[in-house]
Amino acid sequence: MSSTTASVRSLYVHVPFCAHKCEYCAFYSEASSGELINRYVGALERELELVAGTLRPQTIFFGGGTPSILNLKQWHQLLHTMDRLNLLGAAEWTVECNPATVSLDKAKLLRDFGVNRISMGVQSLDERLLERLGRIHSREQVFKSFDTLRAAGFENINVDLMFAIPTQTMEIWHATLNEAFALQSEHLSCYEVIYEQDTPLFAQLKAGEFDVDEDLAYDMYETLIDRCEQSGFFHYEVANFARRAGAGRAAPRPVLSDPEIPDFACRHNVNYWRGGDYHGLGPSATAYIGGLRTRNWSNTPLYCEQLEKGKRPFETREELPPLQRAGEIAAFGLRMTAGWPFEEFQKASGFDLRSEWAGQMSELVNKGWAEESPVRFRLNRQGLRFADSAAEMFLR
Ligand code: SF4
């Protein structure tokens, strides 16, 4: 069942600023301005104060936007506030970084306060495609920033890549994977380009500037899985790959409870996929605690204004009926290759997957998309390709 509000163990913080908006991006973020960032940092401190009493974070994730865009002074202020509020010491603390905004001083400061995982938004290592996507960094900055992060003591780094980018060929994808593997990161996240409405890339597609080649996208995904497995990465979620400990890499502590999940899996995301509670702070962030889902305003000045008045900046609050929430939990968990151990599902949702969803499970097994054993149910490689449609069958 859900944890009590006194013991929420996961914290997400949204930093809604970027140096420049990428062509494909539909996240809530805006081009940075010094004054607004200062105001945001102050508001976030208020929000941290409001939730600190119900939070003992074991995982923290600063995402965005571009968290690394905060300058040293702003990070100092935030980290000291977290220290004062007793929020340091998480087993896993990730900060997303853009390769263009990493410096040794900033990396060391984060490391000193307990940040121990970096997620680097690389997307491609092809100069032409980086420009096509509207990324602000060069391929050289990726290699340099990676070395800087290692020099600052980070032993757990994720590299984000994209595939099926317009004009990307299979040859370019192979070359990018070769270079990404050579970095020897602990984790890889690889997403197929999505054409979200209201993005420049979507407008270009609608205007007929390029075509989507679904067969090529499928081949790129299959290539990705095969090559990751050959390179020592374990495919543990639709788009995520992680190494196991060993060969000079010590496992992060504490050890994960499901041995099917690799040591360097992102524990913060595993908590989402396994139905755990979490606080979400910052503009547009969602939280889920004890049956209540809230979402903050996706408007930074309004978010700041609410907190300056001492109020929680909720745009929406939604109480989820237990069966509806259990359906969502089932759907999320199926994105992982480890699927759902029946016992774990019962603990997370209060329902038995085998009685409530027996029909959906056998339909997926009959389709050749899933496997059931006495202890767990999971999608197989074929099923994972259609994870969204499979997951939808479990929603109530
Ligand atoms: S850096 Fe990330 S959040 Fe910012 S615009 Fe690009 S994709 Fe969106």
C-alpha cells in the first residue's frame, strides 16, 4: 500500500529553464533569464520548507529543463537549504546536465553535497543532427563534460540518446552507439523521437519537410537492444539500459530488492514504475502521495507568486480510487523487463494481479507478447515494442 505522508522517500525537482528551446521539446521549460531564475530558487526553497517534514529522500532527481543551468551561487543557496532541512544523504541523487553547462567547479560542488548520479542529455554525437535538433552543445563538449564529471568523482553517469531523428541513417546510429559505448557510462536511456504537437519538429512534419520511416525506427530499436546487450548493458525498461556491478564498478547501496533489475538502474525511476509515492516540486511537477495526485502550475511566475504567499502551488489535485491507481501501477510496471513479481504488485497496490487482470494477462500471453511464471508476469521483447498498447489494457 501507499506509504504514509510522514515517510515519502522520493523527491523530484523540476528546473524549468533552458538556454534555448530544442526543436522537439514539449517539456515545460523556457529560455532562461537571470532574474526569474533567482526568484524560482527562492520559491523552491519555500516549497522545500513546506514538504521537508514529510520527506526522508532515498532518491532525488533534479530534472528539467536544464538543472545544470543554475549558476554556482544558486546551487550553493539551494544545497545549503537542503542541508538545513535535513534532506541530504539520499542513496541516489541525480542531476540532469546539458554538456554545454557542465564545469568542474559546479560538478565538484554537487558531488560534495551528495549528488552521486548525473544524467547527461547527449541525444546524438553527429554534429549535423545536433544542429537539426536545436541542441546547444557540440559533440566535443560531450566528451569533455564526461571527463569533467569523472574527474569530479561521479561514478554513475547516464547518457541520453535519441533515434529515428529525421535524416539519421542506420550508419549514423551505429557510429553514435560506438562512441557512446566507448564512454563507458553506467547507464543509457534511448528514446525514439516523438512528434509532440506545438513543437517546431511537429510543424515541419506536418508541412511535409520530411517523412517518418517506421521500419527504420523499428530496425534502430532492435539494433539498439542487440548492441547494448553485446556491450554489457542490461535492458531493464523499454528505453533504459544499465550495467551490473563488477569489473571495477561497486554496486550502489542499498542493493535493489528485485535481482532482475541491474545494479545501475535508475532507482528513482524504478520507484515510479513500481508504484511508489513521491514528492514533485517546481513548476509543472507532479506528485503522488497516499492516493492523492497533485500537479504544480506550469507557469513559473505564478508558481513563484503562490509560494511567496506561503501557499502550495497546485494547479490540480486528484484523489485516485484504489482500483484506478492499481491499474496505473500495473501499466507502469509492465514497462520493465522484470515485469511484476505478483507479491510486489500486491504490496504496491493492494490488489492481486492474477485475479483482477487474469483476462488481460492471458490475452497478452496468447498474442506472444508476454510470459507468466509462478512468481511474475512480464512482457517479452516483442511485447515491449508495444508496451503502451499492452499497458493500456490494464487501466481501469
Ligand atoms: S534541453 Fe531538454 S528540456 Fe530543454 S528544450 Fe532541450 S529537450 Fe527540452
